[in-house]
Amino acid sequence: MPPNSLARAATARIQVLAPVDKLDFLDTQSAVLPVQVTPLEAWNIMHATPLPGLKLAFRLRDAVSALFGVKRIGGFSGRARLNVEAGEKLDFFLVEAVSDDVLTLTVRDRHLDVMTCVTSNSGVLSITSSVKTHNLFGRIYMLPVRPAHKLIVALSLKRLQKELQRRRAGGR
């Protein structure tokens, strides 16, 4: 089954912003993990050390977007969270839902809404991101973000797999 297939995550309780035909962007990527982890554990591992170039990308994003009245987000903090609750912030995301198998995060502004849903089910971790744009700036913003997002998620999932394999082998 292709790793970017919605079918890969079909048994998980993924959440998206709107019906698929109403979305401006939808991406689901999955990885088979050597050990079961919760979505929050996976989040912590994936964001503990930023991917090369990601801090610079967020700085660039913030500088350009601020010119159009978009709030700076600063990127991922790398700070591990043992638990979060709905209504709290996880980096720049609002936690919408959290359980042992689902972590749903959103960012909403006047240009676009983003939902990222991390699910863990039967040894498969899936990250589903959906976006609904509201105006021209939102649509233009998504032009570079679309391919960058797919690459960032793919690399993050690979790093997660490697880290969990390392831990499983006793390399804590």
C-alpha cells in the first residue's frame, strides 16, 4: 500500500477540516513503527531536534507572512510535553483533541485554516494535514508550503522510525 494513501490510515480516526472535495490541500503519510507509541510521544520524538533548514524556513515564513498581517509562529520549540489537553497550545498549534491514538491540532487565521491529525493505530503512525484557504494570500502561501510540507512530514516519519528502532535495540 502506498505510504501517502488515505487507505493506509483508513482504520484510524483521522480528522480533517472539511469534506475532502472542499479542501485546498490534503496529505496523509504513514509509517509502520517498530514499537507502538502515542501520537504525543511521536510528536515529541519528531520535534526534539529540528530538521536541517527548518528553523531558517520558519524565520523566512514569519518575515514574509508578517508583511501580510499573519501572526509569527516561530516554528517548533523542541520542548517535550508529557501531556496536553484540548484547548492548550502545542508549539503554535491549538490542541483540539488528544487521546492515546489521536492528536488533532489546528491553526486558524483569516488567510487559511490548518488541521494536522496524528493517529497511532496497530503499529502504524499517520499524519494527516488538511488546509482550507480563505483568500488569495492563503492560496499563494500554499504554493511553496504544499511540497515543503510533504517533504518535512516524510523526513520526520523516517527520523521517527530510525529513533524508535535505535531505542528498541537498546541505544537509548
